[in-house]
Amino acid sequence: MINLRLRIEGTQFEKLSCREFDPQTTLNQIVEVGRDKVQLWKIDYKLTSFVNEDDETMGIMFKLNHNYYSDMILITLNFMDYYDVHFFNREIQMTHKITDVPCECLYDTINDYINKPIHEFQMNLN
């Protein structure tokens, strides 16, 4: 399911990643909880896997074409075995970050954030 593998070293994403993980397991955890609802995210299935020099996956990124959110999401695994979810705009600038998300809450965390209307995003930035 991963379409593109990029080296993470020297990118802006390097400092966001902590440890390697299996991207397919992570994606399965999202789909397992979200079931049919994940289709509403309208994921651009050009999934990108960021790998280190040992070819271990350090993060996965994908684009959503959702009604309220149509930008990039990067998922990384931190040292405490929880996921961090990073939200990026079209200019690849981080706009929001949610840390320490357990695997069983990954779908709900992303879904709750992307289903906020744009006015709520703007209120949170002020």
C-alpha cells in the first residue's frame, strides 16, 4: 500500500520521528477502528513512507481530500510507543500536532480533528 519511500535524513520530518514502526500495521489499526467511515476521508492513496538509513519506516504521510481538511498528515511513533499525528498545510508547514495517541484512538483522534469546520481551526490559532 506504500507507494513512495523517501529518506528521512536531512528533511524537516527527521526531527519529528523517534522510532521505527510497521506502516501497514498502523494503517490497519486506523481502518480497523474506522471501518467504512475512513472512506469519507477521501485519502489520496499515494502514501509516503519516510525511512532511515537502515530502511526502517520512521513515519507515514498521506493527503486527505476531506470536506473540512484537504491537506497532509504525518504519523510517527514516539519513544513511549504512542503515535504523534502532525497536520501540514499545502506549503508543508505544520499547522497542528497531537501527541501521545494510543493505537486504538488513532482513527478517532484524526477524525475528530479533520471534522472541525474551518472556523474552529481559525479560532484555535488565535
